[in-house]
Amino acid sequence: MKPGRIFKREKVLAAAHHRNGVCGEPFEVAIVDDGESKKVVILFEKSPDPRCAVLDIALLAEGNIEFGENSWRGDHYDAAFRGKVHAKIMRDFRKRFPREGE
């Protein structure tokens, strides 16, 4: 593991921006691999303090949403993944909608 890293791996597998309706709070959502399992990371944008929700996908598939069983340090995931998630969303957007001459 690299110095200063919390996770064994910090890979963004998929990412998307969600407007969340007309009056909902926009967020970015990603599937990430932290080296232990794949997780859904939800990063809310318009918060005075960054907010992040994290759920393990395998546990979700089993229907487990219990605190203490499928709960993770959002502050750690926010710090490790927010920039990577946003960069992936922008790369994917540019692939889908290239500017003229690109």
C-alpha cells in the first residue's frame, strides 16, 4: 500500500452524476474497488461539509443494509475517491460528447 493511503486499492469502476429530480440534492455515485470488496459510494455535492454514503455491493445483494454490518467510514471514502470519481465522470462525458476537433 502506498504511504498515506487508507485502502489497498482505490479504483473507480463506474461513475455517474445524478441530478436527483427538480428539488433533490445532486450527487455523484460510483462503484469502487477498495481492495477488499466492491462498494457503492454516493457523494453529495451541495453540502456545506462533504457527505458520503458507502454500501458494500455483495452485502446489499443479500439485503443487508444494517448499521454496523454494512456501514463504512464515509469520510475516508470521500477523501480517497471524490476526486477520482469526478475525474471518471468527466472522462466518460468527454468520450460520449467530444468537442469538435477532438
